[in-house]
Amino acid sequence: MYSDKVMDHFNNPRNVGEIENPSGVGTVGNAKCGDIMRMYFDIDEQGVIRDVKFKTFGCGAAIATSSMATELVKGKTVQEALTVTNQAVMEALDGLPPVKVHCSLLAEEAIHAALWDYAEKNHITIEGLKKPVDDIAEKEEAEEE
Ligand code: FES
């Protein structure tokens, strides 16, 4: 059911933990399944994401997608980090079962939430970044309508 890459990132998640005094931190949950993901970014003066850590209280797919998401954003500029969509994370993991696609949305939204926090702290605007939601279930419902 799960690809080898999903199993690998689930069993050996990369970048688990916290960053003290992060440049940006974002927390997103999904009220429907109760899962929560928090992402910490350390961003340098050039706007490059030097370090990323995450904590996920959630299902295996949520852990695998957050792990892969951190790997994909590391070393990117904040602008480039916007290209790390849930689709990109899923592709990097060789796919997810359809019922688990929403878990990857949590990773995308957690990236956006951490970037949003960084932008607010530094009084800057990141082009193309929309205000993230706290609860991804709201967004899913809006998309279903
Ligand atoms: Fe909710 Fe996976 S079941 S994030």
C-alpha cells in the first residue's frame, strides 16, 4: 500500500525536533483526524532556509510527508520553498494512497505557516504566499464546495 520511500521516511524520519529561536514556526492541524504538524525554519539573511525541524503528532503518512517536506525545503530560498507543494512531496515519496492525500496537505500548509510567521516577524511579503489556516479541514471543506 505504501511505497518504500514512504516506509523509509516513516521509519527513519529526517529532521525531527525543534529549533530554538526559529526564524519562523508554523503549526497546522486537521480537526477531522486530530493530527498536528509543527515546522521550524532557520532562515539566514539571504532568505535561504538553512535548517528545518518538525514535530508531527499524526499518522504514518503525515510523518513521512513532513520528513520529506523538510528535506525538500532545506537549502531553498523562501520563494523556492513555495514550490514544495503537497503534490511535490507526494511525487518525491513515489505517491500516497488516495485516502492519505490529505496528510500531505498538512505538510504543505505547515511550510506556509512557518513562512508566514517568518514574513510577519520580518515585515516582508513573500510573493504568492497566502495566509495559512490553523485547521486544514476547513480548507478541504472549502475546496469540496
Ligand atoms: Fe490525518 Fe494523516 S490521517 S494527517
